[in-house]
Amino acid sequence: MALQPYLLNEMQKIAEQQPLSAHTPGHKNGLFLPTQLKELWGEQFAAYDFTELPNLDNLHFSEGCLAQSQQQVADFFGAAHSYYLVNGTTAGLQAAIMASCYQQEVFVPRHVHRSIYHSLILAQAKPIYLPVSIDDETSLPLGLDPVVLDEYIQRYPQCKRLIMVHPTYQGLTWQNKACFTLAKEHQLTIIVDEAHGSHLHFNHNLPPSALELGGDLVVQSWHKTLPVLTQGSVLHVSKNYQGPNLAPYLSLLQTTSPSYLLMASLEVGGIEMMENGESTIETSLYNIIYLHQQIYQSLENIYLLWQPDWQQDPFKLYLYSQVLNGAELEKQLREQFAIYPEMHDNNGCLIMLPLNLTNDYVEQLLQALTVIDQQIANLEPVAYLPNFYTASLPKEVVPLSKAFYAAKKTILWQEAAGRVAGQFILRYPPGIPMLVPGELIEPELLTAWVNAGGDLNEKLLVLVKGV
Ligand SMILES: Cc1ncc(COP(=O)(O)O)c(C=O)c1O
């Protein structure tokens, strides 16, 4: 059966009545909009910014058009349930971890995004951290090594939960497939942060998606890669998942005023992908092959990070140079060509390509890179600085969920060695903490902090008690 925009159809029926709004939101379907917004955005969008009117269902107790819309997604992904999220993947991870890990042990690879640590606090979970492999050349996290996972499973046979990141921010899935297989063999419940991999399911030439690999609870930021408004995400519950129902957790965490614009954008963004995603991605993959060839052949000072055995997402381009650091490369693209990369770190910058990659887009990017490549031809190499990720596991002095609530005080970074962190210590992006509350600040961390652009005169929170 053809896919249906169940929610959008109901919204359209109401909008066509040109109703007099006597309910929230205060702009009354666009009657009371600030002039600046009207001038810049027009009024039309506001006519669809509804609340829970009759026939528009309720995200927290869905049984009408929203239930049908979400079920359509679940059927396509082969999941038992799929839930629309209006507070990004953050809300989905919180709900998934609270539901499946409450006061339980869980394996957590150390390159997870901070939203997972926040979820561990909410769930009062007992994380068993796993060291991840870091690439020597770029100091980027590759992911979890299955040999390491196996070791930990043997050492902690009572732990029955695992969190996976699939793919990483830079698009690496590396040895994740083997980790999923191993975890399944040991009947672990796998909670997956697939924030950057919503598109993987739509084309078999991309690395396999988390649901295909056997993830139990999978959270995807549709807004990051699919044609969906910011904050729109989806939580899939696989048919194998046996833990508590997710709905009460989502209801606890999400707003009672979910944006209908956002939910409609999730619905039709999903339909666009379910109907045309495979062919759209297929066409783009040809353009990506051409783009890679041109980067290799035409550029002498800017390189592309592409390792076939890293199982990379081709829609992510991590570019780096020996004569420009990541911040400089990002700045040149932005200031000279109004190209805004997703992020940069010490050594490179990350371009997220659109799923409908056109020739024009490729040419615009190549033109900019070619000009920069020539401009930097005679520069001296810059000093290599490792990125703000760590392979070693920090020493935990106070458990995370206790440390989060413990008394803290502010000190300067220069006095921090030997103290216990009272806050997350990270650079943003990528938002991956080097240290979390309750962990020991070793002297080496001060050097890493400075290398990552931090200042020893900045303040930070440490625990009052503790070392
Ligand atoms: C790896 C990873 N996980 C989770 C998140 C949180 O996703 P969201 O912004 O959709 O809440 C992010 C956001 O940047 C992320 O990069």
C-alpha cells in the first residue's frame, strides 16, 4: 500500500477551514506574528503550527493519525514500534537508557556523546567503561574493538547491556558489525546511538544500519541527515527487545506541547526517504565517487580521510592538511566561500554532504577546495596536535550519578591536577567528554586541555570532597 501522510492530511483539513484559533499557540495560526518574522518567513508556516486539536492525536497517548504515522515507519524499518521524538536523539537515548538500564550495569564505550552520560545519570546506571581504539595519525576514535568487548564480557559476565555508537560523528562504523554479533551471542541488550546514521537503512551500498545488525533500542537523529527540521528524531524498538515499554519514559521526558511542524516534518521527511531514499542515495554515491577522485587527483595540500576497512559513511568528508589546522581550513571555507562545515577539530574539518548530492554542489565544493589548495601551496607545515579524545580510561573516584549531585566548588584549571572533576570536561563539538564528574584530573589532562585550545586561567568545577 502507498505510504500515507496521515498527520499532514489531518493538519491540511483543518488549515483549509481557515479556522479562528481560540487556543494555543499565541500567534493564533499567524494572526499575531512579529513583523520581522512575517517579512522573513512569510505567514504560511504559522497556519500549520497547531496544537492537539480534534483529529490531530496526542504524541503522549497516540491512537489516531500519529499512531498510524509512527507505525508506518516501524513497518518500513522492521521494528516493533517507532516513536517520533521532538527533543532530538537526546530524549530517545534518555528514555532508552532509563527504561533498560535503571540501576543496572551497562558496558559503555568511552567515545559516547555527552547525552549518553546524561542518560546514565538519569537512570542511576552503573557504567562499565570500555576503552576505544584511536587512530594514531588523526587521533580520531575508531570505535570499540571486538577483542576488547570480548575481554570485558568475560570479565563481567553479569553485565547484560551494551551501548553502541553507530556510526561515529566522523561516519566510522569500523568493527561495529563484529561487536553487534558478539553482543547478540551473549544475549546483551544493545542500545544504539545512531544519531548520525538515520540514512544507512535506505541503501545497501552504505554500511549496515543498527537495526540490521541487531540493535534492540535504536535512536536516530533524522534531523541530522534526512530532510527533517532540527530536533526531529526517531526511537525504534526492535522486535527482539524484551525490556519495559518505552512510552512512559518518553512521556516523562518530552514536552506536553510537541511541535506539529516538527512532527509533520518527521512524517513527510520519512515518506520522502521511504519512497525515494534508495535511488536518491544511489545517484549521490556516483557523485561522491567523482568527488573523491577529484580530491585525490587535483588537490596537493588537502587530503580526504578514507580508509576502506573503516566502513565509513561516504556522506561524511573529513578533510585535513599538513599546512592548515582544522580551524584554519574551516575558516577559509567559511570566510572565502560561505561554505559552513559541520565542525572542525585540531587537525581536520568535517563536511556533511546532502543525501541528494547534485553536480552543482560537488562543483561548488571542489572549486573552493581547489582555490584554497593553491593558496596554501607554499606554507610551512603546522604542528600536529592530538585531538581531545582519550584511549585510556580515567580513574573513577566517585560514581557518576553520585558525583553529579555532590557539592562542588570553582577553581582555575591551573590548580586542577589531582582534583576530582565536578563537571563534564569536553570540547564542543564533538561533545565527547574526556572526563566526567567523579573522575580524577591527571596532570596530563591539563596539557590536552591547552592543546585543544583551552586556557589554564579558565574556571572549572571540582568536587569539594574527594582527592
Ligand atoms: C553522536 C551523537 N549522539 C547523540 C547526539 C544527540 O543528538 P540530538 O542533537 O539529536 O539530541 C549527538 C548530537 O550532536 C551526537 O553527535
